[in-house]
Amino acid sequence: MPFIGCDSSSNGGSSNGGTTCICTTLENLIGDHVLLTKIDGAMLYAFGDLESGTTCFITIYFRVSNVNLTSGCVVFELLRPLGQRSITLPNSVCCVPLNQVCKGQNLSVNVTNQFVTVDCDCLCSVQEIFPVVVESV
């Protein structure tokens, strides 16, 4: 299942979380690595290691950790991209430039044991990916 997408009208339509097509799909992908887009079409991204100014990073790569269909929320583990796949946001830009997603070498990521919780109603599409996973040291 390489790609599943929903337009905002078919994304469950619930205003309090609830079960959406994306949330149900993610429940079947627990433990898998994914890229996600939000309902505005932008890539979902998160910040890791915020406490440290020297190791803080941005990621668009996630592992599905837990899905709660009752609340309509999903917990993702942040995967830290390595090498040329590191993500940088230009000044005053809120979205990840898409040309950074495919740049450089094969995708390698570190597991981080850092998590973010996302409301499934905010998500539009999920794409399963198969990076080289390098355990963090």
C-alpha cells in the first residue's frame, strides 16, 4: 500500500477526532515508516531535540507508534533524517520545500524515541516509505 489519500470532505468529517480514513489506514501501519500530508496539502513536519540548539532537527519522516480510533489521534515517533536528506526551512517559510524530500543519497534515518501526537482530522494522505533505519547511538 504505497499511498492512501483523502480529500477534506471524505476525511471522516468529524469535528472531535473520531475515525477517519487516514486514522483507520494508520492503524494498519503500526510500526511502519510514513510520510504524511496535511489537509492544506503541506507536508507534516515536527521538531526534534528542541532542548538542544546544536542537535535540534526538523523531520517529515515518522514511524506509526499508536492509533486511538476513539479519540481520532495517532502517535508518531520522529525519525531523524541523515546526511543530505536533512530538512532545512528557509527563513520565514512554514512549509517543507518539496525539492528537499528527494535530494541526495538513499534515505537513512535514526530512531529518536521522541514522539508527536496528531489529530487524524488534520491529515490528508499517508505514504509508506522504506528507509534504511540506523539505530541511534
